[in-house]
Amino acid sequence: MTRFSNNPWWRGAAVLAALVVACAAPLLARDAAAAAGEAATVFRIRVEGIIAPSSARFIQRAIREAEESNAAALLIELDTPGGLLKSMDDITKAMLNARVPVIVYISPKGARAASAGVFVTYAAHVAAMAPATHLGAAHPVSVGQGGQQDQTMMEKVTNDAVANIRAIARRRSRNADWAEKAVRESVSIDEEEAVRLKVVDLVAVDVPDLLRKIDGREVETETGPVRLATGHAVLRNIAMDPGERLLDLLSDPNVGLILMTIAIYGIIFELGNPGAILPGVVGAIALILALASFAILQVNVAGLALIALSVLFFIADLKVPGHGVLTIGGILAFFFGALLLTERQSPFLQVSLKLAAFTALLTGAFFLFAVGAGVRAQRAKVRSGREGLAGASGVARTDLNPEGIVYAQGEMWTAEAEDKATIRQGDRVTVVGVEGLRLRVRPLAR
């Protein structure tokens, strides 16, 4: 050892190695810190309102981006009255198969996670609630109008929902019995009772409090156990993209009804005024968007049929003398059609009664006054230009034997006497026809 230490070559190599380590250490420390910072990033999204295709697409994209960025977790701040069954299934499947921990936090104070929101909360790796929030009432909404067949279908839907939420509860080690009661009996609980019954994991005052409390907790993801490192995590907010915002807007049944009303006005304006173009373009776009909205909401076809029938009534009342009966029938058909559009959905997914009444009366007034005035104008006798000369009176400015000059409607015209009759200057005449720029006239009966 002494021999090697006294060798100048070995001493030089040792010094060089020490310099390399000294220079590389800060770089390695910086890379480790960067890696730690990246691992301590928590993606955060906010889901409010109904659970719809826009919500499903938003959450699925957020999970995918969190996985691709190796985020520590995805935080979903939830406040929903419920939503569509298909969208709920898409969300829970994405959460159950996520490779990144998903945290659902029912917030802010006063928020709720009802109906589909219960399933979404149960599917989270960590479920938390803010103070003064509640959870529950997950019974499926009736899908029919009553009768034995609809009751049988409702029972099937309920049993399927119970099996689904119990499976999710077992996967996440949550209270499956309470979950079944939430589906069958529509029970609800507040945040304190939810923690006591092991429905959710904890109560947190705000997001920083939540991240501190779950720091170090171990959860089971699709790729295996993961220990959360959220104590000093950096939050990264994700917002809806334009496509998701459009879907979210179309998920409102009231927006769908307004779009359908605009479509009716635009198309009728275009049919009444061919070549206007703009009303037809606006009406066609509104019609497509309205149908897209109704497809999302799975509307009742009978409602659409009644709205179409109301338009036929309005048009028929303009063509035949119905003494207003057809217009009243059209208003009633539009009103009941608007109400029937979403009658199978939850109350928060149904068309507003006030909006249905307003649009029905507005559409009736539109056809009665606006379209009616246009039809009357088209039927009215033309009173200007060459077409308006037929039947007009005039005065002969020269003798007509049989041709000459007459004064009619403020202008001088070349005229020819009908049947080659002789008309004296100053005699009054009646225009019986127009041929190019020449009038055919006859003496006005005295």
C-alpha cells in the first residue's frame, strides 16, 4: 500500500478521480432533485355539474396525462348532483385501471357527490370530503312511464348498479353495505358519518390539508403498490379543452331546446326567403348541434315527434283558414314535446318548465306574426314597377289611333289601345296589360 501511495502516477489518478466526483456530484444532486420534483407533482382537475360525456373525456385525459408525466397523483375536486350511466361507467373504468393514484375530494364546503358521484368517489384510491359536504342518493332514475315492463327493467338496472358498486367497494376496501343502501334506498350521509362508516378515508379542510394528511399513505394501483409523496407536492391544474367545453355545454337539455328553436326559426326564414343564406346556415348548424345534444342526453323520441308536429301545425295554419286552432295546437304540441324530451332523466337533466312554456309561446308568436306577415306580403297585389301597372288608371297625353302616349303612375308610357280603339287626348284609360315597355289600355268607362 505504501508503494502505491508513493507512486506519482497513482497519486495523480486519485486526484483526478476526486476532481471528477467533485464536479459530478452537483449535477447528480440536481438531477435527483429534479426527479424528486417531478415525482412530487400532483395534477388537479375540477369536475362540477352533471356527469356527462364531457366529464368522462376530461377525467380520462387527465389520468392519461398524469400517467405520461409520472405524476405523484391525480386530484379530482368533485361537486356533482349525478349524471349519465354511460359516462359514469367510463369514468370508473378509467379510475380502476389507472396506473397513477387517483384522489377524489368532495369540495368546497356545501358540495355534494350524489348519484353517479357516489360511484366515482368509491372508485378513487383515496376518497376525502371537505367539511359540510354530503354523499349518497345513488338510486337509478326511472327509465319509463310505469307498468310491469318498466318496473322489471328498473329492477334490473338497480340490481346491476348494486353489483357494480359492491365490486368497486371491495376493490377499494370501502363499505359495500352502505353503498348498496345508497343505490337501493337513496340514503345520504355527511362527511363525519362517511369517515366513521369507512365510506371515505378522511376529512380535509382544503387541498393543502388533504395533501399533508395523505402523505406516506400506500395505495394499490394497476401496476402495484404506490406510496404517496404529496407532503410537499406541486399542484398542476388541468382545464377542459375546447372540445370538452362544447360537450359540456351540449349536455344541458335547456341548451339543446334553445338550439332546436333557433334551428326552426332559421330554416323557416330561409324557406320563406330563398337566397338569404345566413338564416339557413345558422339554422342548419343549430339543428346539428341540437341533435348532438339530444343524442348525448338520450331524449325521448316522442318529444321530438311532438315538436316536429307543432311546426307542421304552424305552417298549416298559415295556408288554410283554421281560425287559430292549428296555432294553439302547435303551441301545445311544442310545449309538451319540450317537456317529454328528457322526462326519463333525473330532475337536473330535464328541460326547465319555464323555458318550455316560453319557447312554445315565442314560437307560436313567431309563426303567427313574423311568418304570417311574410306570407301575406307575398300574396298581396303588386303595387309598384311594371307588374303593378296592371289595372292602374292613366290619362292619354296624345291621341291613340291605336298608338300614342299615356301618363300612368307618375311616368309617361308608350301605349296601344285595345282592339285598336280610338282614344282622344285627355281621356282617362285603364291599363289592361304590359308588354315589355308598351302598355295595352282601354278607355275608362264613364
